[in-house]
Amino acid sequence: MSAILRKKIEAGAGVPPSIANLRPFWEQVQSSAEAWAHANLGAETMVKIIGRRVIGASAADDILEDPFTFFMAANLSSGIASVTLDNRIAIQCAAARLHQDVESLADASSLFLKLLCEQTSVALWQKMGAPLEGHEVSAKQSPLCDSESAVGGFDNASRYLRVDLELEFGGGVSVLKIMYAFDFMQQHAQTELRHEEVRKQEACQQTPKSLSASVRASGISLDVVLERMTLTIAECSRLEVGNVLPLANADANRLSLCAETINGSVDIGLGELGVWKRQRAVKLHTPISENFARELVDL
């Protein structure tokens, strides 16, 4: 088994399915991090979740000892215990706040950088905690505290859900770490499950017309595919950073637009890469598939 595949398997260690499958929660975590990065790093940033695991406080030494860990008071933050920036993120935040070049702060002390990052760390907590119960993100009181005042107190009996997010900016990669109280996340998952059951019951009681309207208002994922290739599981397990996968038949001006439906991914049209309002876009140059359009009409 390759190191990359092993790392991906270990990244989800100990996370119960009820939490791992909380799709709205994980989408909110990523979107909140992206919004925060856009507002506070002053640089175009790509964000993705690279690690999720349940750990005890005894396994959180790197969090507790990191100079850029900010702990959140339990009376204001019943779920998020801490956020940890790495050195690159701290320098980028400080440079953006001072309107200076990153190079000018390369030799700045950790204490100086941490003081400059307090406000941005609170802003990150506010983004992450706003949708969650028990997070007083509008309170005038600062949530910053020491580790003992955070939820669980990081004592030997406490467990946490550690989430690692990869931030790619400025030609490099950084890691942002969020610590959630595990008991809070279990309760949150149970609450969301109950809400989902209520929504399903309400959907069963809807008339065909209202159900159709609800389906039409729901969202689906669209993917733009350049080329497809088939690999065996064994070949996938041997993939490593730096491998090149040739796309011999790829045509940059012929992209397949696909929709994720309950029956799987469906090709719905062809297009090409372009620019619209200074943003990357895909321009369709074939009609939407008749089969797909017919399904939409029948909803």
C-alpha cells in the first residue's frame, strides 16, 4: 500500500459515520475557511479538508505547544476548542493586516505575529461557529483564553475531533487545524439526523405538485470533465506525488458537462473553457441532452 493511500485511510481514523457523513457540516467548514482566507490572507487561496480524526488531549501536544494556537472560551464556544495557524499563514495574515510585503515579516518573532493574528483568529472562529449551536459569535467579550478554559479543558479525559485544512496560496501549502469537542459533534450529528428524519416525513406528506417544486429547487453537482481513464485498484494504490497520467485523447476544446443524479453521473452536454466577467467559465456549444431534459420536464 502506498504512503499516500495509507495517509488518506488514517485521515479518517476514529470518526463515526454519523459525523463523517455530515455533508452540510463539512461543506460549511470548507466554505467558511475559504471565505475567511479570502478576507484575511490577501491572496487567492485554495482550501480542502485533508484530515479528520478523533484524538484524546494526550495526543494534542502539537496543538498545545504551537505558538499560533488560539483557544476559545467554553462559555462562548461549546464546540470549537481551538484554531491553529501555521507560520506561513501567520505571516500572511500579519502582512495583510499591516499592508506590508510578506518578506518584511519573515524574521518577525512568534509573539509579535501571534498578537497580530488574534483578530483574524477570532474572525475564523466566528465564520466556523456561526452556524453551530452554542457559539456566541456576536458577543462583545473576546473568546480567546488559555487551554484550560476551552471546552474540555484539554484534560486527559477529553476527546476532540481534529480537522486539518490545506490552504494553497503564494506558491506554497499551509495547514490550518481546528479542534472540536467530540461530545459536541456527536450531539450535533444526532440533532441533524433528527432534522433529516423530520424533513423526510414532511416530504412524504407533500402533494405531487409541491414535491416536484421542491425537487426542482434542490441542488445538484455539475462536473466538467476533460477526459476519463480506467485504472485498477492496484494501480490506484501505487499512485504517488509526481506521477504523470497521460491523457492521450484529451481535447482542451471539448469538455463534457456532467450532472450528479441519483442514478449516478450523467453527461448532459459539451462545452469549452473560457472566461466570463474575468472568471474561469465553461461555454456550452451543444444542446442539453434530450434524455436529461426529458427527466427534468417529468419532475
